[in-house]
Amino acid sequence: MGTFWIVTFWVAAAGQIYVLAGYSVLLLLASTLVRRKGRGQVQPTVSVVIPAYNEAKNLREKLENTLSLDYPAKNLEVLVASDGSTDSTIEIARAFEQRGVKVLANPRRRGKTAALNDAVGRASGEILCLCDANVIFEPDALKMLVAGLADPNVGAVTGDVRLASHESNFGHGEDLYYRIERRLQLAESRVGSLMGVDGGMYALRKALFRAPPPDTILDDFVISMGVMRQGYRVVYEPGAVAHENGTPSARHEWHRRVRVAAGAVQSLKRGNWPSFTRPVELWQYVSHKGLRWMSPVLLVLLLAANVALAPVAVFYQVTLAVQLAVYLLAALGLVSIRFRNTPLGGIPFYFVMSNVAMAVGLFKGLLDLQPVTWARAERTRTRRKQQVLPPEQ
């Protein structure tokens, strides 16, 4: 039994170290050896598709922002796809019809994927730009996204959607997570392909769009995997910047994390992963997505093995104390918002909360318990530009 717990401890520990640091180090080293083509200057026709469910608070600002982008108006088409909205979303969208906005008003709520599929079927642009109603683009963001598609080997490009994490009551943890994630995405783009786009803002060649089943939970992930499975790269363009307000509470972030994990299981069950003929992308997928989704299981095994081994050696007593300290700090962050707003409380809280939510989402995904319909993303109302570290060039 002692050998069993020792093996369990070191396998789980190695898995967690690889997920948290090992993959990042290997990827960053590999990215220094690769040189890619620069951006192009093409400006093809683009259809901006905005799915919306009860987005009355955001839609007017979003449409004004979209119509004022630094992109030739004659090459720009804007479509709003309302998915059974019950507020004034449709009325606001139709007020922009004289300025060229097309409105698809489906009276029945079916889910974001169905709304996207309908809108793409009506889109006439060579390029699709799929984005959320609460994401505001910088003036040149669309131009930067499209420029990445000048490389014929690139099928989709996503950008830097900057969350105003300082507006959330768990901002330190969220901010650290996204800083690390953006650097990983840039390195993945150089080495192979990005493992999933940011659904708030991405562009792809319309010819590569494969309509996901209407009950798809993670539409952005499945669509980008479809591009990759056709032999094209998916890349991250740090120069394409947009802004999104912060999540107001941990409860909203919890529900989002559960949904993402459930969608991950659904995508796995449906075979949405890179082809075995693309070993680099497959390695990236297993490392960045597969093992990360298994992180809750690794953490449980690590804690259980550490408890069993604590009487054996001082080393295991120290590692157990470290684990318990992290969970204690997370628990304090749960009961005290003030402590959660500090780095000492916010980072452990966000880490533990994310993994517990992931565990719940994995369970719901295995049993098909996650509904496909999506709720309007709750965000803070004050839109501010988040100051972030500049991405590596």
C-alpha cells in the first residue's frame, strides 16, 4: 500500500507541475526556435456576427463601436442574431438597420450556437468575425485580426480581449491567470496552433466554417478545432485588442467555469481534437487542454496520497502543510471578500474555485446535464481599459 501511495503522489505531483509550469517552459523554449511570416495588408469583405440574448444594456454601444471601426465600410457587413431576446435587444438592433445592420430576430430561444449558425448562413463576407455584444474593439482590432489571415496557412485569428479584472472581487487571481494564458497563446501560435480562440473576438475564413450541432456548448472552441482539423493554423494576434468589463462576483465566474468544463467534455465525446497527423497540435491540445481538464482529479489524488504518506517522512509533512495552506487561504477568500481582494487571498481562491467548478462541470458534461442555452454575461457597468503587461513580440 505504501508503494501505491508513493506512486500516486509523484504521478499526481508531476502532472500538476507539468500543467502549471512544465508545458509553459517547453513551449516558450520551442517558440524561440520558430519564425513565422509577418502580417499582411489585405482587406477582404468581412461579416461581423453578433449573437445576442437580452443584450439591451450593451448592444447600442457595441453597434456604434463596430460601425466606427477602422475598416472600409464597403467591405463591412454587420449582423445581429437575437436568440429569443425578451428585452429591447431587437428594437435597438433595428434602429441601426438604416446604417446597414442586418437583424435576425428568432422568437424562440435555442442557444448561441443555433443563432450563430443562422447568422453565418446569411453572411456574405469572405471573412467572418464572431464576437460578443459586451466586447468593445479598439479601432484597428478588426484590421489586425484580418491581417493575420494574409498567411494562407492560417485559418482563424483571435485577439487580446482584456478583462477589467480590477472590477471583480477576485481580480488578482483572474488577472494572473489571463496574463499567463496570453503568453501561452502567443507561444502556441508560433510553435503550432492556438488551442481554442477567445469567443469574445475572433475571425476565420468563411469557407472553413463548419456549423456545429445546435446543442454545442463551447461553440468557439469547436469552431476553431474545425478549422484546425482541416489543416489550417489558429493563431493569436496580440495587436488586436478589445475590452470587456469584469465579472461582478465569484458566483458568475463559477457558473461560467462550470459551463466551460461541461462543454469541454462534450467536445471530447464528439472527437473535437487535432488530428493524429498533426503531432505538434496534438501535444499542445493534450498539454494545454486535456491535462488541465484533469487537474481536479490530480489535485484530489495528490491530497489523498499526501495524507497517507504524511506519517512516513518529514518531506511529505511539509508538502501536506503547503497544500493545506493553499486550501485554507482559498477558504478565507471565500468567506471574506476583503481578503479575496488581496493577492494572498485572491490567487489561491481563484485557483481552487476554478478547479472545483471544473470538477462540477466535468460531472455535468459526462451526464449531459449542462443546458445549451446561455445567459447574458453579467459584467460590471463601468468600462475601463485594463493596464496589462505588453505581450512578448
